[in-house]
Amino acid sequence: MPRLLALDVLDHILIRGKSLDDAFAEARRLNELAPRDRGLARRLVSETLRRLGQIDDLIDRFLERPLPRKARPVRQVLRLGLSQLLFLDTPAHAAVDTSVELAVARGMFAHKALVNAILRRAAREGSDLVARQDAAVLNAPAWLRKRWVAAYGEAVCREICLAHLNEPPLDVTAKTDPEGVARELGGELLPGGTIRLRSPGPISELPGYGDGAWWVQDAAAALPVRLLDPEPGMHVADLCAAPGGKTAQLAAAGARVTAIDRSEKRLDILRANLDRLGLNAEVICADATGWHPAEPVDAVLVDAPCSSTGTIRRHPELPWIKTETRLEGATDVQRRLLDHALQIVRPGGRVVFATCSLEPAEGRDIVSAVLERHEGLKFRAAEPSAFGLPPEATTPAGHLRTLPSHWAERGGMDGFFAAMIGNGTN
């Protein structure tokens, strides 16, 4: 039953702090379901997480008194029920009946009447209440909104929060001939060459997947390699390379790529992707800060580990499993990676530092600090129009800075920061 799987996954995420992908991978009912039902379960969970603030606000309005500790699992059932009823257009009788069945299946016999009553009330009153809710405020934790207001202002913060409520389209990068791949897939060719699909269906069943004609990659995630502008034969070190989207970009451009990552498990995914695509790279499992090439490389791509807050559209669990303390814990690693990249690149070489974060501390501040620490470095300002981006997709200093609210008319994009640094004349 897809809803039982969805309930298990919600428990893994909201109680145990698992990521959405890990929660599905570990769910014991996953292999019992057909792909169609797995897709339904994932949609149920994703929409519940996107609207969790609104849903919990409604539950608290409908409850006459707070649920006792032993009855807290009932909230998970109510969350799934309200998500279906108010945000997924599930018929009221189906949303109510399946939620009561879930409560019974989980042994909540004493609370099935409560579940039934609240969802029936929501069917009568919920739409009017939702219309009066402030979705931008309710669906993002206050501490995150405070940071985004400080970084971008109140108006842009609201745009970001609202962009996170929309299910993102599927973006892919073609190995060659993006125009032809876009025609075959029936997708939109975006400025810069990314192909956007609105209702793709199962990815592995799309034309060209088995032939290695393309790979999944958000339009913003493709920007760091485009900024690096690799040339055929150029030796590029791709630090923190797995799962390999940017490695594939570099290899498809003809670069000689050394892909480094500390996770053998993630490198297995990278190798499988390269095999499917028919692309080559030297793959090394190592801590990137301790890896040294035999001779300085021509360019380094540092796609640094970060809070990933720029990918909330695709990972709606992040606001609910991250904390402000955890958010601030990655900057030391980012600094060390960028310092190391500057040590292993040849004079006149290129270093691109990138993070999929909305936090200035994980982008702008890292680059500003390295320019102060190292003499002879030059930051190279990016022109957004060269990448098909709107003017607001750069910082005042000239770094690329995309936000989920950019390209809203096209379906948005992930939040990414990318900056090019040179260590001498080219």
C-alpha cells in the first residue's frame, strides 16, 4: 500500500532525521510495491513535506487539545490525509477512508474516530482556511527565513519560500546535440543548453537514457562547469565529484578528468553513470584535501559539500531535518578544499568554487576570505547573460548566484553559487 510506505518514510524523515532518498532506500515496504505505487508514495511524502507548516497549523486548529505523547503518531496520519485532501486533489472520501485505514493498520484503534472527525472537518472548512494562510511564512522554519531575509531582503525571501512549494521539473544535460535530444524528449531547450521536461514519467524509460544520450542535472547545477569552460585535453581535477554530473560535463567537453571523492559508495554511482554515458575519467577514492597530482593540473572544480539549502525544491525534507548549528558546520571544510585547490592548480590555471547553498557564508564569504589570504589571486567576474541568466543572478561582486525564484516563468531553478578564481596570468 503506497500510503503505508509513505507513512514509514515520513517517520524516517521527521522522527529519525533521515534524508528523503535514504528514507525511501531503507523503507521495508519499498520492494513490495510496483514502480507506479512507489511514485505515488514519493509524491505523497514530498507534498506533505513542502506543505508541512501549513498542515501542522491546520491540525493544531482542528484539535481541541494537544495530542498526548503516546498519540503523536496520529499526527503523521493526519499530515498525510490533509496533504491529499487539500493539496493533491484527492477526493474527500478517499483521503478520509484511507487515513482511517492507516490509523487502524498502525494500531491506533483508539484514535480512528479522531482522524475521521478532523479530516471530515477539513473537507468542509480546509480550503477556506488554506486560502487565508501565509504559505511563504508557515512552510519554512523561522530561523531559515531570518537568514534569507538578512541575505536577500524580505521580498526575495518570500519568493524563495513560495518557489519551494512547487514540484520542480526534470532537467537533463545532453552529451551531444542538445537540440536533437530536446526534440526526441519533447522538452524545452533552456538558454545555456539544459533540456527541461514537465511530465517526464519514469526516467529510465525515456528515449536516450539507455543509450547514454543524457543525464539528469538541474540547470543551475550545470553552471559551475560552464563557468570553468573546459577545453579538449585540459586536465581538470573534480573534487568531491560524486555522483558525477559535473564529471560527465567535463568529460563530454573533452577534458582529461580526475574525479576525487571520499565515498566509495558514491563513486560506484559515478562509475555507473560514466559507463552508461560512455564517458571516461580517472576515479580516485580519497579525501580531496589530501590528494596531490603528479604535476599541477590545468583547472580544479570544487563542488564543495554544504547545507544544500539551494536544493530544497528537490529535497523538501531539508528545512525540517537541518538545524542552524548543522548549517554552519561545513564552512571549515569548504575553506580547506578551496585552499587545496589553489595549491594543486598550475600558475595561470582556473579554479571554480561552487556550492548548492543559499547561505552567503557558504559562497561569497568563502571566496572573499581566500582572496584576502592569498596574494596574486584574481576573481573573474561572470556576465549572467553569457549563461542565459537574468541580471539578478549575480552578486554585486560578480559571482554567479542563482535562486529558486529565478526563471519562475520557466519552472524555477536550484540555488547555486559559483565563482572563478585565477592564480596568475593566463
